[in-house]
Amino acid sequence: MRIVRVAGTPDALLLNETAGCIEDGGTIIFPTDTVYGIGCAAENDGAVESIFAAKRRPAEKPLAIHLASPDLVDRYARRISPAARALVEKFWPGPLTIIVERRDGVCEAAARGGATIALRCPDDETCRALDTSERAVLTELLTRIAADQGLTPGVHPGYRTLRPPAAR
């Protein structure tokens, strides 16, 4: 294990070393624009499973995929609605996660085999610099409590949508 603290954008040597770690199935802890996450190569099923194990994350709760650029959304989305595309154009990079239909064959383990996938393009220069290596798209694991008591399941398994109380 190696701990490196970085202020600003990491230099090319550190980015290459980090990309190598990710390519070899390793995991990293990295900043985003909202929280710190645990990242790995999103297409490496073993690395994705190690994140689930490390955080004791329930197997049915998918991970979000971080993108270096809004231009990469079509690589992972089967289709993106005009409304979602407008949100991406307005708010990415930034603290917005969109849930879209997942393109067949991508990020199976991170999406837990579901038909949808959560995508983000964080507004953090270190995070985007790590993602830029095209060799490694990172998965994100937010540090949130696994038990979302009082919430009703939403469309995407593992994500919850608040619902208003039923009328009496």
C-alpha cells in the first residue's frame, strides 16, 4: 500500500503509476467534487468485487461510473434522453449523477448486471486527470450508509427515490 497526498493536479509520473495500479486490478482512494471514493477499472470484475468487499456494500447496490469527459457518456449509455443530455451539457463536470440505459456488455459487475447504469463527470481536477487516461474509468463508492431506512426502491436497483407519504 502506498499513500500519496496531492495538492492540485498530480504530475504525469504519478498519474501513470496510478493508471498502472488500476490496470493491474488495484484500487485507489481519490477525491471527487463531493466526497472521496474508492476507484478501480470499471471493466475489471475482480477489482469491482474488491470494492464491494472492502466497503461491505450490499451486492444488489450498483456503483456509479466516473467519466473524464461528458463526451464519454455514449460509450456506456445505450441511449440518453434529450432531457438527460441537456442536464449533462449544463451541469457536467459537476456533482450530478445520471442514470441511463446501460449499453450491452459494459460494466456488468459495477452495474450488477442491471439494465441501467449511473454515470458522473466530477468537477475535480485530480479525479478527472485519473479518468483521462482512457485506460481506466473509475467506479465510485460513496461513503453513505447502506441501510436507507424509510426510502422506497426507485427504478435503479440499489438507488432509492423519496416518495411522498400516501394521502389519507
